[in-house]
Amino acid sequence: MDACHLLLGRPWQFDKSVSHDRRTKKYSFTHKGLKIVLVPNRDGDTNEPRPANPASATNLLSLARFQEELHDAEFMFALVGREVVEEGVTS
């Protein structure tokens, strides 16, 4: 799987005449009259946020903070996890 599959979808690679330079790993195509060139990230160049103190980082909200965010937002997604136990499986 490469960038065209993830960013453009497989049909776009052919419908938009996408060019892939395998040496430089660049993809170029024209979309709505604009020439777009996708280039790989430089080494060590990431956009991931880094918490000030990883030990205290959390992605949980208190009920009051959740209700405050819910009031201010047009829509919200919630990820709810649950444990799945398979019957008949021994570890």
C-alpha cells in the first residue's frame, strides 16, 4: 500500500493521471486546475503532538468537561471500548 491508496484512493491514481517518481518518492497530479505534488516527510519530521509530561498525559474527560465540550461543538465522536472474551479459547 502506498500514498496514492491512502490519500487519493486507487481510482484517482489513474483518473487524475498521477505521476510517481520512484527515485524521489514524489506523486504529482492536477486537481481543479492546481498542480499538487506530494513529497515524503523528512527524517524526524513528525506532526504528532508531544505531551509535556508523558506520565500525566490522558485522553479522558471528566463529565463536566465532556458536557462543556458537547455544548460548544456542532457534533462529537465518542470511542467506547469493551473487552471481548472468546469462548473456548485457552491461553
